[in-house]
Amino acid sequence: MQVRVATPADAPAIAEIYNQGIADWVATFETSPRTPEMVRIWFDDQHPIVLAEEAAVPIAFAATSLYRPRACYAGIAEFAVYVARSARGRGAGRAVMEALLTAAEAAGYWKLVSRVFVENTASRALLRSCGFREVGIYEKHGQLDGQWRDVVIVERLIPANLP
């Protein structure tokens, strides 16, 4: 497995992996598939995105995005991690998360945050093993197929960049 910084040319593969997560209803409130054009917008030269490949085939990605627009939150990024169905449980998620933490540190971020469905035990275990802590639970945070879903709030400080 190789992990590298993603480029806009990877948008079709990233969209395909993300769309599997949407279809599986285990990782996002999103219900509409993403196009490569929608994913290309993520590449803004401020928010790192990394990709894992096996035999040159993308199998996982982790991405950062804007947390909040206020200046006081400039060192915080939201993140997401998705693994292709065929590669789940084989370390690709850990590989891209470790690479994302390194890239986020290099980009000057001091904290990464996200929300994870309470029942997504695999993602929660992965994030705990990567040093994330569970801060709390947002109850009834959103609906998916008419059902309210709770999410766990996770965060990880990046000590080298703490103010």
C-alpha cells in the first residue's frame, strides 16, 4: 500500500470511494452521490487530502476542510476518512489518517475535529487508536432516511502547532 498527497486528478476515484460511504449509510448524512467536479472543489491548497493506493488503485482517502470561517478557528480543520468497501479492515484507514495528521501538522493546523455515527464502531476504534478523543455526543444531530441519528464528536490536538 502506498499513501500520497492527493491531487485534483484523483477526484474521480475519491468521489467513487465517498459515494460508497454515502450508499452504505454508515458514515455520512449525505444522500446524493458526489461527482468528480464536486470533489475537485475540495482542492484549495489550504486543506490537505491524502490517498492510499494498492497496485495504483485508490482504496482510501482522508481529507480536511474548513471548520468555521471565523479567524479564531483558523488552526482547526474538520476531517473525513473513507475506505473503499473492498479494502475495509486492512489498515488503509489508519494509513491515510496517519498521513493526514502529518500533512495537517505541516499545514499548520493545531486541531482536527469530526463527528462519527455512534454505531460506527470501526471508525471510532480507528480514531481512538490514532489519538483522537471522544468529546461528547450530539443527540439527534440529523436525519437519515427519516431516522434521527446521534454522532460522537472527536478531536485531536497537534501538539507541534499549539498556540
